Amino acid sequence: MKQLRTFALATGLLLEAGLGSAEAQTARPAGRVMATPDPVGRPVDLPDSSRVFGLSDLLAYVTLRHPVARQAGLLPERALQEVRFARGQFDPAATSKYYGKTLGGKEYFHDWDSQLRVPLWFGADVKAGFERGTGTYINPENYTAPAGLSYLGISVALAQGLLVDERRAAVRQAQALQGLAEAQRRGALNKLLLQAAKDYWDWTLSYQRRELLRQNTELADVRLRAIRERVRLGDLAAIDSVEALTELQNRQAALVQAQVQWQNATLQLSTYLWDEQQQPRDLPADVRPQPLVDPAGWRPLPTDSLTLLAEQAQQVHPELQKSRAKLLQLGVERRLLANKLLPKLNVDYNLLQAGAPFSPETGAQLSGSYLQNNYKLGVRFAYPVLLRQERAKLQLNRLKLRETELDLQQSTREIQAGLRTVANDWEALRAQLTLQAQVVQNGEQLRRGEQTRFENGESSVFLLNAREASLVNARLKLAELQAKYAQTQASLRWAAGGPEQ
């Protein structure tokens, strides 16, 4: 009997060393490898920190190499080209045309006109050219002396198009599109990074769950061998070995499921990894996640942080920036449509000079008499009587403006409410984590007490397994809360518009 008691005491010490205590876990410094396995799944610190794949590593990969991030990075470049395209309407244009006719060896006419036209920003076009029209049957309107005729002129819109026209409106709208493209880039990137952060903490949780159940299974195997030895020595009934074997099989089944969850979470996280050649990559089999947030990181939100985050969201949140960019575009369109209500009144004035541009027949004298006798003047006027199309387009633009303003107000409200919601979740999770940590400590005390009773012959294998199962469930719940807390931290960061990119 003395040998049996000695063996039971040795078995209890082995189980105690495997289980450990909450106080001992708290006293262990971070980064130290545990000497004995922890069956209730305390965070496992790796001896080689180079094998830890941290959240910052993942986000760096995603930002630089993920196809969605690269696709989002093309949006500002596309907007820049839109601005260049719009500015192209102000590029100088050189044109030249020639018409000639000869029939039966007889020359009918030769008509040649070359022009350089330079659009100006304020709605006028400066033009310079040379025309030459000769021949018996030339149109009198196009007839010139054999030396040709040079001209320098300007075309100005005095009503519609004076303050704003299609060319200037296109440039302004393209510039507003740059702000919209940047907001879209930030929005797409923030959404991707937030989802990557959530999947990372799910991956960390699956790793923590697997380690918990693996160590718990190892403990059940140690207990089964110890009980079988005690049954062989006659200290326990044979039914106790069946109870221990059943418990081991149940834990092995749970471990298999946890292993599959870990593998699936690893595959999900690998979808974010790409190399510089845009080839997909998988996580190495020996990498591990960083630990879940420990009690030292369960900090309350600073009193003024929510106000600061709300101000940040008001300034940089992509959804709000999109609405503001749309308002800018619609504002430019409104000015253009309002200008369409004015009549079209265009004036063309060309100062004429006989001869080629750089070899005139006589030098130009810019006196009053010369200007009065050597010019070509044109005036064009047009005005729709009812203006139904123009007024309808303007009214539609006002409706779009109002819709966008209301959308901006609603988005602002939703973002502010979303910030408060995530902040409330933050504080609630802190309270839950504190309570759950106490539940784990209480479960540890109950398990130790049940272990002592079992060693003294006052308990059974069934009760001891029940205590351990309750403790493992409590630690799993704590790990889930820790992962959710980390996800909430990421959600609060991106609810305010995400980091500056």
C-alpha cells in the first residue's frame, strides 16, 4: 500500500507539472520556453523569434504585393491621365488644307489655308495663319493676291463660354477625379488590410486552440498510462481505465478538428501572400503567429481618443472623401450648365497682311487707318427660345447635388456611430476579458483541488476529467475573447479611416 501511495503521489506531481498554475503562468517572463507542456493551452512562445510571422509582416506584404492593393494603386495614375487628357483640349493645333483643280490642261483654282490655333484658359483662341487662293475660277471669298495673305486673330466668347466652358469644366472635373481616385484607393486598401488583420487573428486563435487541445490530449495520455498502472497494482478499479481511455479518445477527436481548423486558417492567410513576380506564396509550415494580447495590453480607451478619432474620420475617411470629390465635380458641372442658359455670342477678329508671314509685301503699320482697312470680322449669335433642355439638365444637376449632400450627411452619421459602436465593444471586451481571466483562475483552483482529492482517493477519474474539461473550455473562451479584442482594435483603427497611406 505504501508503494501505491508513492506511485499516486508521483503521478499527481506529474499531472501538476503538466497543468501548471495560474500564478506560475503569470510569473513566467514573456519569450521563455516552458519546461513542461501546458495541457490547458497557455500561449506558446517560440524559442526562435525569426519563425514568428507577425501582423505587421502580413500587412507589409499585403500593402506592397497583393493584387488588390496594386490595382488600387493604379487609380491615382489613371486619374492623372484623365487630367492630362482634359488638358489636351488646350494644346495648340496646326492645320493645313489645299484644294486645286486642273482639267484639260487648264488650271481652275488653287486654294491653300494653313493655321495655328492656340486655346487660352479664359475662353479665347489665338490664331495665326496663311492663306492663298488663285485661279480663274477661285471662289471670290477665298481669292488673294499671288503672294498670299497672312493673318493674326482672336476668337472670343462674350456670353456663353466666357466664364466657363466645356474645356475648363473638363479640367476641373478631372482634377476633382484625382481626389475621388485617391479616396477609392484608400477605401479599397483599408478594406483589404482590415480583412487581412481579422483573418490573421483568426489564424492566431486557431493556433492557440490547437495547442490547447494538443497539450490537453498529452495530459490525457499520461493519465491513462498512470491509471492503467494503478489498475494493474489493484489501487483502482478497471472501469477507471475505460473512463480515462474514453476521455483520451474524445480529446483526440477534438484535436483532429482543431488541426483541420488550423490548416484551413493557414490556407486562408496564405491567400494574402504574393512575391515580387506576382506569384502566390504559401506560409511555411514552421511559422507561428504572434501571441494574443495579454492582460498588460487590455487598456481602456483614453478619454479624448474617441473625439480625436472622430475628427480624423471627418478629415480622411475614404467614404467622406468620395462624397466631397463628387460634390466638387457636380459643382463644376452646375456652373457649366448655368452658363448654358446664356446666349451664344462669339466674335472673331483677324488682322490681315498681304504676303507670307515672314516676308510681307509691305510692313504693317498698326495705325488706326490700317486696322480699319485690313481686317476680317465675324459675329455669331444663337439662343434657344425655350431652353427646356438646358433648364432640365440644370435641375437634374441640382437634384444630384442634393442627393450627394444627403449621402455625405448620412455617411458622416454612420461613421460616427460606427466609431462609438466599436469603442463600446472595446470596453465591453475589456470587462469580459477580466472576468474570463478570473474564471480561468477559479477553474485552475478547482482542478488542483480535484487533483488533490483524487490522489487521496476521495474523487474519481470522471470528476477530474470534468474539472479539466471545464478549465479547457474556459481557456478557449479566453483565447476567443483575446482574438476578438485584437480584431476590435483593428476595427477601431480602420473605422476612423485607416492609417495614412
